[in-house]
Amino acid sequence: MRISACFLAALVFAVSVPAQTASAPHGGSSSKIDASSVWNVPPDFVAKAHAACDKRNPPNYGRCFLDQMKAQGAPDKAVSFSLMLFRQTDGEVGILVGFKPAGLVDMARVLYPLRANDNYGLLLVNGDPPVLNVDDLKKLDTAAMEQTGVYKAVKERFPNATLWPGDRSGADIWPASQAMPGGGQQIIIGYPLLDGCHACRPVGLARFAWEFDAKGNFLKTEYVPTPPPPKLMRPNRMPPGAGQMPQTPQAPPQAPPQAQPPAPTTPPQ
């Protein structure tokens, strides 16, 4: 049986349109992350979500948490962001709680309610790839850092010093962003060197620049030389002389002022 050219053309068009839609770039305007995906999480959300999911004992606890977002009033875009992150991270629940436009690539602060530690994270979004976790330490150029004199000095004094994700829970967590030659973008982020464990004392700081080209494509990370930190003291330990007022040399004692004789008086005329 012969198939008309018009029918064949229509069939090809119908098949090709979904294929083009599926291959649309993630960084397109339709999928751009912005402040409309931020949710001001209620103070009792985590407790209520835990209570509801513990009672249901669902097969996928994380997905139950996402359902609770909608039940407790999260905007549709906030739920969509969390669902996207859930799929990308193989099941981690993250809620967008802060957003800062920064140019080609923007910054997103995320709450991870089911983590035992580091409940806040920082993502670089709207580039290519559309989401980058700055605390993915495998992406850092640690080899360059390990060749520096500052790092070697820290390791000599603290052999257990290791690089850890940064604390993203503070009020001022947005890193510096600046333009690069050629129209690209560079975002500089700090990471602590801890003395062997997550709860151990900090013994240094390392900074890395995340670099993007003029189209927002991620290029690389680059170690940024950092001055050595001040000498660290143990908690509740003060350096010699600390807490004491400095001694100022005292002036030699002065003789008390001598009494002056009274001025002569003129007798009345």
C-alpha cells in the first residue's frame, strides 16, 4: 500500500516535535530557577512532616516529605524545585530557602531537613549544568592546593587536616562573584580545613574559584591562594599575658607643692 507524501511528512513532524522538546536545554527560560521557588519554611514544618511520615511508614520517606511540603502550603514552584533536586540527587530532600541573582549563574541556598549534619547547602544554578553543588569536593582542584607552601605548612603542624564542606547556615553566606575576561563569571567559595573530623577544630581555610564561560558553561575550579590564618589557640586557652592589663611606667613621685607666702597688704590711708 502506498503512503502519500503528505501523510509521511505529517508523521515525521509528529515524531520529531516531542524529540526536540525532550532535548531542550535545561538552562532555558522555561526552567530557570528564581526567587519564586523560595519557600519560607514554617518553624514547625520539619516536626509535623516527621510526625506524618512516621505514622504512615511509607516505602520512600523522602518522597513523603515532599508530599508534606504541598500539604503545609509550599508554593507549586517550591515543590517543583524540591522534586527536581530529589531526582537529581538520588533521593535527597532539599528546599530552596534563599536565592541571589549573580549574573550568568545565580546562587541558591537550600535546606536539607533530613541530614544529620550540614543542613544547609549552596548551589550554583541556571548555568550548564543547571545545578552545581559547591560542596561536591570532587570538583575542586585540590591537587593545586596541595602543592602550596601554606597547605604544606598546615599539614606539617596538623597531619590530620582535611578539606570539608563549608558552613552554609550563616546569615551572610553569599560568596563573591566577579566578571572574567571574555564575558565569563567567577564565583569564589571558601572551605575549612578541619583537624581530622567534622566536629574538629578549624586549622585553615582554602578558597576555590568556580569558573564559567560567557554562555554559563561550567569550565573548572581553580585554587585561590589564601593567606595563612592567625595562630590558633585551644578553646578557653589564652596566650601568655592575655587578659592582663598592660603595665604602664609610672612617673616618679613629685614633691608636694610648697605653700606660697600671703601677698602683702597695703594699710588703709
